Amino acid sequence: MAVTLPRAGDVVHLTRAASVQFTNPIMFRVIRVLDWITYDHWVWLDGYQLGPTGDAVARRTVFVQQSGIRIINYSNTRGI
């Protein structure tokens, strides 16, 4: 099953399905998907954790399972 990775500008919902570190789910705006070497089906995301109003509250780099990434909205660059 192919998993779609987020792109710059996408907002994703990260829960325990993505990693055990997310016992409290977060919303995350992706800056980029890093090309670091990882385990199969895992990926590093660089971006901003979003607060309840959608504002960035912290810059983070997170290590998550690709199948656990839930893309909430797509950036305006899709399809271009």
C-alpha cells in the first residue's frame, strides 16, 4: 500500500499511530520531509507544532511512521 508523504505547507495530525511520543496528539505544519536515512517506513519531518488557534507554537523535527501520518489539508502547490 503506497503512503502519500506530506509536502511543504501541509498540515498533518500526528497521534500514537505515527509514534509513541504523541500520547497527546498534535497538529503539525510541514516545512519539509528530511532525506535522512531511517528505518523502513519511517520518516523525519521538519516543521511547526500548531496550537489550538492554528498558530505555530514550537519548531520541531519529528520521527514518525509514514502510515501514521494523517494529512489534514494540502498545500496550495499540489497539482502544479
